[in-house]
Amino acid sequence: MVSLESLIVLLPLLGAVIIGLGGLANAAFRKQEGLIGWLASAMVLIPFGIVLTRFFGYQNMPLSFSLFSWMQAGGLDISFSYKLDDLSLPMMLVVTGVGALIHIYSIGYMHKDPGFYKFFAYLNLFIFAMSNLIMADNLVVMFLGWEGVGLCSYLLIGFWYTDMIKAEAAQKAFIVNRIGDFAMLVAMFLIYQMFGTLDFSLINAEAANPVAEAAGNRYFWITLLVFVAATGKSAQIPLFTWLPDAMAGPTPVSALIHAATMVTAGIYLIVRLNPLFLASPEVLMVIVVIAALTSVMAALTAIAQNDIKKVLAYSTVSQLGFMFMALGAGAFTTAIFHVITHAFFKACLFLGSGSVIHAMEHAHAAEDPQDIRTMGNLGKDMKSTSLTFWISTLAIAGIPGLAGFFSKDEILSSLFFNGFENQVYFAVWAVGLFTAILTAFYMTRLAWLTFNGKARYKTGAHIHESAPLMTIPLWILAVLAVLGGYIGLPYLIGHGEFHLFNHWLGDLVVNRDLHHALEEHAVFEYLLLALAFIVSIGTVLFARNLYSKHDLAADDKVKGFFGKFYGVMAGKFFWDELYDTILVRPFAWIGSKLLRPFESDGVDGIVTGAGSAVAGIGEVFRRLQSGLVSNYMVLISGGVLLVLTYLIFG
Amino acid sequence: MVEIILFWLFSILGIAGAVGLIFNRNPIYAALSLIINFFSIAGLYLSLRAEFLAVIQILVYAGAIMVLFLFVIMLLNLQTEEKAEKFDAKRGIAFLFGLAFAAEMIYALRSFASEGQTPLAAQFDYGQVEPIGRSLMTSFLFPFEMISVVLLAALIGAIVVARKHTYT
Amino acid sequence: MNSFPFSIAELALSSQYVLPLLILLGAGLLLMLLDAFGAAKFLPWVAGAAFLLSAGVAWTQGAPAGRLAFFGMMETGGIAPIVHAFLCLSGLLTLFFLSDYLDRHDRHISDVYALLVFAVLGMSLMANAHDLIMTFIGLETMSMCLYIFAALFKTELKSNEAGLKYFLLGSFASAFLLYGIALIYGITGTTNFSLLASPERIEIIQSQQTVFYVGAGMLLVGLLFKVSAFPFHFWTPDVYEGTPTPLAGFMATGSKMATFVALGTLMHQLDMFQNTKLLSVVGLASLLTMIYGNIVASRQQNIKRMLAYSSIAHSGYVLLGLCASQSGMEAMLFYMFIYTLMNIGAFGMLGMVEHDYPDTELENWRGMGQKAPLFAVAFSLFLFSLAGIPPLAGFMGKYEIFIAVIREGLLLPAIVGILASIVGVYYYLRVIVVMFFSKSGETSALLPSASRIPLAGAAILVVLVLVLGIFPSLILNPITQALSGLSQATAVLP
């Protein structure tokens, strides 16, 4: 029963249990940082090795394995069954690969933290949940992972919280995710109702059935709800607000969960169910519009932020927007392609920022170790961090030759060529291009203000490069951020023949067919590529010149350029305030005012404060008359009356 | 004809007793009103040929329980309530609910007579001692025995609640 | 009358069928005697052994539905043995936490064990009744014990008041129930389920719709009161708050399970209750209960009251399941079993620390995660399970309910239910937040000072909640098997 593949799932769980329970029960164990850290890392590295061998030995035959039958009820058999197929293999490679690197990095980063063991237990638990989410063969196991990653994310966001007010804020992530979960559950039950199964392969086979396709938009609600669920997990309008707040957690967590893996779960799920989505073009349209808005809004916000992690967080939201734009264009493989390249460079960026924060903190160089206004010229002392950060910055900015260029260009071109079928996509393409320009700008700003220019931190503070345990993962990720894009060369080159990634996924994931448009308007392909060249290199150079000339003062020029709108950008488009007004307060009102008469008050008013007085008969009678009992009776009688009236006359 | 007269007599008396119970400020009078109510109900049982039930009603309720009530009232020396209570909104609503409930019951029970089949209650012969004894010892043996558990539990409860707290 | 001929053989056979009940009855009497002869410290063990024995006998006695005992008064086949075992289990689990709690509060009220046994006996009578008379007697036996539980700490104001409130409101509700039964008897001339389901009775009922509705409506009200469905729930938070905590857990689980089974039996075994109007009353009550319970629970500052409101919300889910024919019955039993585990666990653990963190106020639980980490982790598991987070057992329970409801085509109620349960996550989470994300500074023992028995109880429950989340079929299969004998009836709800 225990095949080698099942270790992929079981080892991280085992690690979490051993470390968690060991740490809880034994104080001496908690101190063994090396043991804990490397044990946890091994529990991810071994699965990575297994996935790697399966990846290279892949024969186009999905590897299925099942742990045991979970439940059988009413003809519905749900098992803990997993599948390593075209889609889940590359995703698992990223999750375990990047996950292992981040584990190792964390050994250095979390050094001497009192919650060291807890941190690694959570991380391993997260990898377990994420593996469930990705490899699940049916929706229920997927949902287990879906909830699990949310839970781990929540635990890790709140990792350093010490006071109630912040802790309450940490709940936002969980609650927002619950809105998504609600959509997910309803979608799940709708799928069950429509298909009578919760098995991915059966659902997809049914949906790809031409007869089913003819039935029009019967998948409308399912796909819309899945998308809503995805907006929760993958931080899109309207449910993205939790992601920037999530940055309060330790930085490796931001890298692993809130950049590279968990937040892409929504995209993964939509790709998983791609036949359903292909059959509902209306929902794809909704997706593409929402994604474009999210993307540009987040990019604009990122320009006006000064917290290094906030900038990266909004950048993540924006990049996730790009992935959803690809989904909306029906380019599912492209979305996964961007998920992978993004995992490389964004993980590298976050880990780099972690390295910076670590250094700033240790040198006590500034009040707020995350404020880029108090940084500058850190590259002098932190060569590796600076270099890898710049490489990843150039990658995300879309400089040709680096990973981000390939995937982003592919997204933009698929949007553009969709435009020949539906004009809306042209507009979305324009927004996407604008966002790409903004991305190049704010990322250059961030990198420059952090690593170059004048030093603005306290004079006398000694900044040190981080330990090799932290820089080696940075270098590995930076190399991947350079090379990662070559698995998907543009269509231009040999009509897509060299797009290895598309070939890999091709059997399982069906994109919207743009072949026709691509051939017909081939000239645009060249134009787009040229445009991407000019725009990315131009913007990076422009931003670099601007900030190298004026340093921090260049922000004022940006402010001048945007005018009043800059306030909106700096204020993060006021989403939090909006939610407070339309959601939080009405809910509180329902609770406190509307349902108040139906809520019992506990001990009756007249006897409160009487302490442990011995209640005599007289007091009992007194309480009866003043008390709530008669109120309750009146209300109960009201209920009885309603029931009887309905039954007799209704 | 006599039955109908008796029915109205006992009904009106019974209701009057119940109303008196609620509205009397003096606990002794209230308890005595309750006796009137019990007696009238016994009368109704009698007119329904449930002689045994009527006797038991008088013995148990009007006899034992009422005496106990009166003892308690007198032992505790409960006083007449001084001030008449205000007729506030809650009481108003409760009163309305009561009226509506009564109306619905009357409507429903009137339909009972008017519509459909006659109920099976025609076979009713449980009023006398013998059939009651017979069914308690046969078909209702189990519930009859199980009622003793209720009584036992109530007994323990009374002791738990009433005894002086001598927690050891 | 004549359909039930009297014979000694029949009596002997019946006694054999109801042996699990007789074991409880004997144990209750034995407990009272032992108490009188000063063997008070053995009482919990004797009670526990009785529960185990009774459950064991019942479990092995399984039989197809329709094995009636005592002239059709009791059902002893079908789901009856399993329900009886579950009820005994709820009593047994309560015992784990009860004596320690009483010791801690210096209230050595040894009568409570006999009452606990009688309460379970009453629940079983009610749940497995095959006659409305039995339903009523069982309900009264159970309620009588629960009233006393509520008032057990009579010198404490809250408990004193809880007992009185529960007694008065409970009698009020029982009056409706009894009147309902009387009206149904008045129409049909019987209270026996088999006879009520017979064609000639159904014909009479159909010709006497109005009175039947009044009777059935009142019957429903009486039962809905016991499961604290909206708007008959008002007593719940006050009573639970005043009741000694482990017994409050017992109240919230055992008595509800018994009532739900009784309700389910009525609704699914008697054709007369297969009625759109009655079902929509239950359905509507279910929706309101879920919404109300969850919203109000989210405003509570006291953990015990929060759990009380959450138990109202959970009743809502179960009622929804009851609207969904037989698969709903299965889901209901499964859910109530799981709920029993996690709720007795939560209440029991709450009781363990009530002395050190007074009044179960949420505020006093700050930093529990640091002070007693293992305790906090275990309590969080129960809360997560109550919230329905996979892979804990609570999730499976909810999943079963909603799948059953969806299968019945009741899409909208299911969506409301899911939405309500999502709201519910908030308040469970809040407790966890307070426990873990507020630093108190002090670190100390892993566990609060408590004796081994309640700790063992909590540990067993934690394991069960984890294991049943992953292997639900361990419990689901026996339930399905027991139910398979029942006649299938379909439900309708507009």
C-alpha cells in the first residue's frame, strides 16, 4: 500500500507531527535547531527527489495511487487518492523544490526564534496540505488541502503576533478565505449535483464531451463560483485585501506561501477544471476583466508603498492578475507557465528582502527594518543578496532573456490574439501592457532604493551579508529566474514547436485555440515581441536614471505625475475602508441590534451583583416575576402560534 | 340534554377557577380557585363516563396536592401582593397571543366535529377501574413501570435541591 | 387491545429485548444503594461499567427493524441498538469529566451518577419509543434529570436560576407536546406508531386534517424545544451557563441526539408526517436556527455561552439533515455521534480549567497557548472540528449532512447552511486567537492541573475526532447497516 509516491504526501505530514509533538512535549527538543531544521528540510527534499525521478521517467501515463478509502456514502466513494499527471508533476516540482530551498533558508532566518520548532512544524504541514491540494484526484481531497493551506497560512501569518488587535487583524486572512471557501463548497456541491461525481477526471471527461458542450452555459454558476473561490485564495478583486496584511508573517512564509505556492492554488484549480471553463466563455470574460483591474490596481498601489514587503505583496497581487488574465484568455498552459517562472523570481525577491530585513534588524540600522526610505546602498555590504535581487527584478520586469519575459510575453500575446475574436481582449491587452510598464518601474525603484544610491540608514550601523545557508538558496533561485523561461519559447520560433512546456501539458490541458489568429496575423507577433523589448528595457533604464539622479526625491516627481490620484494609490484604493462600511458594520449591526430581542441575557438584571447569595423561595418568586422567563414564554407562544397558523391556514 | 347542561356548567366553572387562580392576589384564594378548577374537571370526566379518572382527579389533585400547596403557602406565610401590576406591552402581547391561540383551537376543534369521519374514540371504555387495570398490566405495562423512573428521578431531584448543602 | 395478547413468554422475550434498558435501570438503583451505604467513591466506576455493559449488550443485540417489545411500546431492532449505544457513550464520556469537576468545586453530590444513568435511560426510551406514550415518558424522565443537573449547584445563583428557568420552560413545552399527543390520539384512537401508520388511520387523519395539524404541530414544537430550535431556544444559553460544565456538555449532546432520533423516527416512519407542510416547518426552523445561532454566537464574550449558541447552530444543521429522507437520517446520526464527541470534549475541557480561569470568560483565556500549550492545542482541535475544518470529524459530519440535503435536491437550504457554517468559523477561531496570539509572558505546565481521568478522557476524544475524520466509515458503516432495514420514504420541501 505504501508506494514510493505516497511518501510525497506522507513525509511532510510525518515531519510536522514529529516536530510539533516533540517540541510541545519536550523543552530540550525545542533547542535542537539543527536537528529540527534539517529534519523538516529532509521531509521536503526527499519528496522533491521522488517527484524529480517521476518527472523524468514520465511516460505520459498518470501515476495514480490511493492511500485508503475515506468514505462511502450513497454510492459516492471518496478515497484519499492522488494523481501525478502532466499538470500536477510540474506543480509539485515547484512546490517541493522551492519549498525545500525555503526550508533551508529558514534554518538561517529563524535562528534563535523561540518558536523555531513550531515554525518548521507549520511549514511541513503546509507542504503536506499543498501536496494534497495539487495531487488530489477528487474535489474532497483537494478541499482538504485547500483548507489546510489556508489554515497554515493563517497560523504562520499570526506567528509573531503578540497583541489582540493585531491578532484580530490576522483573522482577516482566514475570514476572507472563508468567503472563498463558501464559494468552493457550493461549487463542489453543484458539481456533485450535475455530474454525480467529485472525481476530477470524470468531471473533465464529462465536460469535454461535445454533447455536454452543446448545452450552453450550464456550467456558468459552477465556474463562476470556482472563480470566486480562486479570488479568495489567489488574492484577486474583491478578496485580495488579506494578502498585503499577510506580510506580517516571517519572510520565508511570504516567499513560500504568499508568493510561490498557495496563492497560485486558485489558478491551478481553474486549470484543473479547464474543460468546464472553456465551455463558459462568459465566465472567462469576467475573469479577464477582474484580473486586468486587479493587476493594474495592485501595480499602481505598489508604486506608492515604502515597505519593502508591501511592495512585493502588491507586486504578487499584480502578477497573479497576469496569471488570471491568461486564464481569461483561455491560455491555461501559459498561466501555469507564469506560475512557475513567478515562483522562481518572486521567491528569490522575497527571500532577498528577508535577507535585507535580517541584516537591517541585526545592525539596528533603522526604526523600521522594512522601510526602503531608511535603506540605500546596501549592495555595498550585501553582494549576493543585491545581485540575486537585481537578477530577479530584471526577470519580473520582463527583460528579454530572463524567465519573466517569456511567460509575460506569452500572456500578452495570447490576450492580443484573442482580441481578433473579441475586441474586449484588446483593451485588456492594453491594460496588461501598461501594468507591465508599471511593474518594471516599481521593481526598479524598489531594488535601486534598497541596494544602490545613498545610504540612508543610521550611520555607524554595520550591515552584514547573511549566512551561506541563506544566500545559497538565493543563488539557486536566481539561476532559475534566468533559465526558467526557456522551457517555453515563443510561438514565433518554429510555430511553437519549441514550447516544451505546452507540449508537456498539451495532453491534459486544452487551451483556447488561437492557432488561426496566430497564423493569420503573424506579423503582430513580431511587433509584440519588439514592443516587449522596448518597453521593458526602456522602463527599467528610465526608472534607474530617475532614481539614481534624484534618489528618494524622485518619489516626489512620481507624486507630481499622478497628482491627486497618488493619494488613492498610497491609500491602497481604500478597500479596507469599503469593506468596513459595507460588510463589517452591517454584520455587527445585525448581531447587536436586529437579533438583540431574541438573545437571552443570562442572569436576570435584578439579581446581578447579588453574588453568591443564597436564594430563598421569596427571591425565586421575585425573579420569576421580574425575569426573563415570562418573556421567553411569550416568545415561545409566538412561535407556537406561527407554526399552528401556518399549518391550519397556510 | 342533561349532559349538555352539565358540560357547560363544569366548563364555565373550570375556566372561572383558572382565571381566579391567575388574578387572585391572595395566594390562599388562588389555591382555592385551583380546587374549583380541579373539581370541575373531575365533573367533566364524570360526564364522559370516566368515573375512575374523576375519582383519582379529586383524590390526587384536589386532595393531596392542594393540601400540600396550602401547607406550603401557610408555612412560608406568603403575603398578599401589595401593588397591582401594570398592564404593560408584554402582558398585552401575551394576552393577544392567548386569545389568538384560543381562537385557533376553537376553530380546529370545531372542524373536528364538522368534517370527515367520526374518530375511533367511540370504542372508549377506559373509564372504569377494570379496563384501566387491565391495560396497565398488559399493553401499557412497560410505560407504567417506566413512569416509576420519572418519579424516582423527581424524588432524587427534590432531595438534591431541598436538602441542606452538606458537601463532604 | 386484542392485537396484543398477553403471555408470559411474550413478556420474557420483551424483557430480553429491552435488556440494555433494564441494565441501566438496575444500575441506577444500585448506585442509589451504594451511595446510601457509603461507597460513594465507586459510583463513577459503577456508572461507567453500567454504560459500557449496556452499550455492549445493545450493540451485540442488533436486529432488523420491527422487533418490538412490550406490546409494541419499544422498538429494539433497526437503529435502536446503535442509538442506545451512542447515548450510553455520551453518558460514559461525561463521566470522565464529571467527578473531577465536582471535586474541584467541592460539591460531592453523589446522587448525580444515578441521575446520569436515569437520564440516559430516559433518552433511550424516548429515542427508541414505538408509541407516543413512551416518547413522552422518556422525554420526561430525561428532562427531570436535566432539570436537576441545571440546578445542581443550587447555592450558586446562575445554577439556581438555570434550574428554575429550565424547569418552567421545559414544563411549558411538555404541555404542548402532551396536548399534541392527546389530539392525535383523539383523532386516531391510538398512539402506537404501527397503528398510526396503518391505512385506516391514515384515512382518518386525512379526513381530519385541521386537528391533525394542530396536534402534529404541537408535537413538533415540544420536540423542537428540546433541541433548542429557533424560536424555542431561549432557555439554552442561560441553562447551559448555569449547569455544571460537563453536564452542560451532556445536555447539549445526549438529550439532543435522543430528541433528533425521536423526531426523525416520527418524520420518516410515519406516513402522516411525510407532509409538505410539516416538513417545511422543520426546514424553516432549521434555517432560522442556523442563521440565528451562528450570528449570535459570534457576539459572545463567554466561552460557555458561545458553545451554547453554537449548539443551537448545530441543531440547525441536523434539522436540515432530517428534512432529507433516509440518507438524512443516516447523516443525522453520524453528525450527532461526532458532535457528541467534540462537544463533550469541548465542554469537558472547559470544565477542567474553569477553576483556574474563572467564569469561562474569553478574556481570562488570554495566553492559554503559552501557559498550557497541550491543553490549548487539544481544545483548538475540538473547536476546529466544531467549525468543520477538514480533515477533522466535524467536517465529515457537515459534509454528510449537506450531501444528503443536496441529493434530495434542496439546493437553496444547503447553500444557506454552508453560508451559516462559514460564519460560524469566526467565533470558534476567535477563541483560538485569544489563546495563541496573545502573549501573557508566563510559561508553565503543558496542561492545567487536572487529575488523570479527565485528561485521559480528553485524549481519547482528541484521538477519536482525528481518527473519525480520516476513517469515518468506522461509524458510518454500522449506521448505514442499521438503517438499511427501515422503509424508505421520500421527503418534499418547497
